[in-house]
Amino acid sequence: MHTLPFYLVDVFAAAPYQGNQLAVFDARRATALATKAMQAMAREINFQETTFITGGSLEAGFDVRIFTPEYEVPFAGHPTLGTSWVIANRLLQTGPVPLTLQLGVGPIRVRWEGDTPWLTAAQPRFGPTYAPADVAQLLNLPPDTIDDGWAIEWVSTGLNYVIVPLRSLDALRRVRLDVGTFEAWLLRHQLHKTNSPDRLHTSLYVVSQETYAPHNQLTARMFCFEQGKVAEDPATGSAGSCLLAYLLKNGIYGDGAVQVRVEQGYEVGRPSLLELAGSIVEPGTYDLQVGGQVQYVAAGEWTLSNLIGL
């Protein structure tokens, strides 16, 4: 096998060239493709994530590996939805069909509403809260821009986030992170991949109840430390699932069920929309669902001879 088919899609996107970009490789026949080669391919593409479908079936679930340009991750939201779209519409050619992806975090189920995929996230873990003044300084914002009616809290559903509530859209747009300060803050709080318990970076998910569109409930920005730089993600499904768990745990929209629409990506020129729906099934057990539209962009063949020696 000399080439590997791949597909480019945009996730959480109302139209092509919006949302979050994803490359999906059909690597089911490339059984000798090494982890180092997958990492090199993800680094070459340089999207936030790249996925490799390495095996499986509709009945058993599809084995999928997810890579950032820097390292492999056990779960991410937009790769789960985008890969499911490619499996259903390009590999199986069935159109929307319930799927299970076997990821590092475990099996993730995907259902459909029309042609929109929805994932069910893993159970959340909650961690420490952080002082508003400390986080405001990190964001280069005045302390009074933090919404002190909400906690600043660590949450994970496979990837780790600190949810940071701001009072206004203006404050959210003014967030600026210095790379050295951000790395030092992560290290100080043991949230850097070199000293965190799970060897994953924690990212920031900054949210405001003031939105660009009046029919949406929240606007968000996601900042991560990647390849020695501060990167901003245009649409982040894993962060959306953590935000949903946070809203439910803290009763932000009342007890019981939550259904919200979250804008993201406006500040980086890739408008995105995440749909979140969930509930607390019983104390300590959450139903967390994240949905978003997927747009097909392109397909191609990757030359494998370039990977000899990896």
C-alpha cells in the first residue's frame, strides 16, 4: 500500500471554511503504520487534531486514534464528530447511522439528529477551583471582569479544562495570554503535561453569557499551550462537554436538564456553534451530549513512501 486516503472536514460549522478543521485518515489497511509516523503526519497537517481510523466495524465499533501536532490524546470532541461523519458518509456510505468510536478514553457513542452527529461524553471529573484575581492576571484582564457568581473550576471528560466565567463579551474579546506567564501558571498549578498526573496539558475555556447572536446562550474561547506557544481553538467539543458538566453540577440554569448553544471561533475568523444537551441522571452520574454540523471540504491520498524510517 503506497498511499493512504484522507478526508478534510470542518466541524461545528454552518458552512465550509468555518468551525474547526479536521483531517481523517482511513488507516485500516495500513497495519504497519507506526505511532511515530502518525505523529509526523499530524504535525505536517498542523490542524488542532488529526485522526486515524485503524480498524473496527459498525458492529464492534471503530478504532480511532487522535493526535495533536505535539502528542496523542485520549479524547477530543470535534475529531469524534468529524470522524463519525467521514465513516458514515464516505467509508460506509450509509449516511447517518449510530456509531461507536473506540478511543483512548473508552467507547464513545455517536447518534444523529438529521445529518448532525451528537456524541455522548465520558463521565466528568471535577477538580480544584482558582482565585479570580490570579486568573484575571493570567488573562491580562482587570479582576472585576471575572463573573464571581460562577466558580473558576477544573473539569475533565478525557481532556482537561479550567472553566473561566467572564462578565461580558467585551472582556472575552480582550483576553490576551503571554506564553511565558501561561506556561508558568500551568506548572505552578501542576496542570502542565510535564507535571500533571495524567501527563496532559490543561487548557482554558473562557465563557461569557453575552453573545454575538441573541438566540445563543454562551460565547466561548479556548486557549491551550501547544508546541511552546499559546494556541486558540476555533471550536472545542471536549471543552463543551466539560462546560456542560460544569453548568449541571453548579446549577447554573437550574436543576435537572440543560440545553444551550455555545458560540466559539469568532475571534479567529472561524465562526462555530456547539450544541450542548445534558442532565444529571442520578447524583454523580451525568448524561453529556455535544452536537454540531460537519461540512465536507476535500479528499486526497497521502504518499506513504515519505514515512520510511519513522
